[in-house]
Amino acid sequence: MSAAGPAAADDDSELERLRSEVRDLRARARVYPLISQAQGLLQERYGLPDGESAFGLMQRASQRYNVKLRTLAGFVVTAPRPDGREQLWFPRRVRRNPP
């Protein structure tokens, strides 16, 4: 084995790590606008104080119901708004106390 062997293996693993990081960043860049839009809708609809509260709400729901955050955000954005008489987005939903 030559002296360049281990160095070349290190270069290959570093290259693969960087490629993986770029894929992850691209995926986040595609999903970010959707999640931001969902945060704004939740913040407005439920009178939440800031985007972090809306994100926390989505994050807890995502973990509790084992739904990807981007899937949940997509649903929030596409769900029809209640008409003016309805107070809730999902009026027939059974409400439970948070864990």
C-alpha cells in the first residue's frame, strides 16, 4: 500500500460528507419557505406571539403524531380556512389536554 492510500480514503470520506451536507442544505432550502408560511398562518390564526411559538407548536405535533414537519406544514398551508362563523379550523376534532 502506498503512502497516498490512507490520504485518498480520507479525501473520499470528506468528499462524501460534503456531498451529504450539500444535499441536506438543498432539502432545507426547498422546505424552509413552506414551513415559514405555515408558521405565519398558525401565528395569525391562533394569536401566537411569534414565529418560534408557531414552530414549537408544529414541532410538538410532528413528534407527537409521527408526521414529518414538512408534511404537517404542507397540510397547514393547504387546509381550507374556516368561514367567519367558525372559531376553529377543525371543529369536530376531539380536544385533549397536552401531555
